[in-house]
Amino acid sequence: MTSVRHTAYDKFQQALLQGKLRPGQILSQKDLVALLGLSIGALRELLPRLQAEGLLNVMPQRGIQITVVDLPMIRDAFQLRVALEREAVITATQTLSKAILLEQRDLHVDIRERVARGLSEDLLAEGQIIDTKFHDLLIGATENELLIQAYHVNFIRIRLIKLDRILLTETTFPSAFNDHLAIIDAMLERDPQKAAAAMEHHIRNARDRAVKL
């Protein structure tokens, strides 16, 4: 039964991240069952968890609404992100090897240089993967399952905000990756407070881009 719940949750998450479900969208249970390929029983077991995590709202007699991206939601999600990732980068600065950090730096410098020669959909997709894996690396370094779980739930909220408001562009892409490089350089210096400040600056920049749109 546990594996069925995990499968149902993963299917919902992927539908969100792939844009098959959009912020504010209203669906019936029948629509959601068809979209996710679930049984009605599996969906009904899943709904309380998704509602508790703030990813949707069950409206009696009206349907199911995917969470709306509004200013309070953006504020709360980014405030939580700062708390989680500040702790993560402090730990990672002390534990990740120099080889891993240099590998991350090379990845970021390489794609930044390729973007400077011309942006493409493939580069945007590759950049999103590098971005996600970088933050996952830092969170994973905590080895704290409660923190990791909270991060992944909030990650879905952040991705919803990005889908709705923050798309990587020729302007935002270099800015985001320059922020990452500042974090990596501080980590290479083994300066946790400098790395934490660089992470906070990076997250504030992302939040400000979301609020302005």
C-alpha cells in the first residue's frame, strides 16, 4: 500500500513539474484520475496529503484546485527555502570534497560560456538540470531526512512559481549561474558564513524576480 501511495504522489509531482497541471487550475476527481492514470481510491488517499502540503485545495461541489501562485504563497515558499538552504550550504561547505566543488564549478562555467554564445531550448533544459542537481547536492549533504523531505515538498512549490512566473531567459540565466558560482567559490574557501550569505542573496534574487512579474 505504501508503494502505491508513493507512486501516486510521484505521478502528481511529475504532472506539476511537466506543466500538465497548472497553478490555479480546477479539475474534477475524474479529470485528475484520467490525467494521472490512478484509481479513484488511490486519488482519494492522496488528496489529504496534497492538501496538507498546500499543493492543492479540495473544494466541495466545485472540484480540486491546484494551488494558486500569489504573493503570500511566493513569500512563504521563499522564506522557507532560505531557512532550509542556508542550513544546507553551511553543512555542505564543511563536508563536500574539493573535487566535487570543482566539478560543479566547471559545469557552471561551461554552460554560462555556451549561453553567452547563444541561448537555445536545449541549453535552457540542461541549465535547469544543473540548477536542480546543484541544490539537491547541497540539501543531500545534510543527511537530515526531515530537512530533505521538507525541501522536496517546498521544491514543488518553487517549481510551480517558476512555471508560472520565473522562466530562465537570456537575462536571468547568467544571473542565476553567477549566483551559484559565488556560492561555490565561498564553499571552496571553506567559509560557511560567506557561502550562507551568497545563498541568501541568490534566493532573494529569485524571489524578487517572482514578485515583480
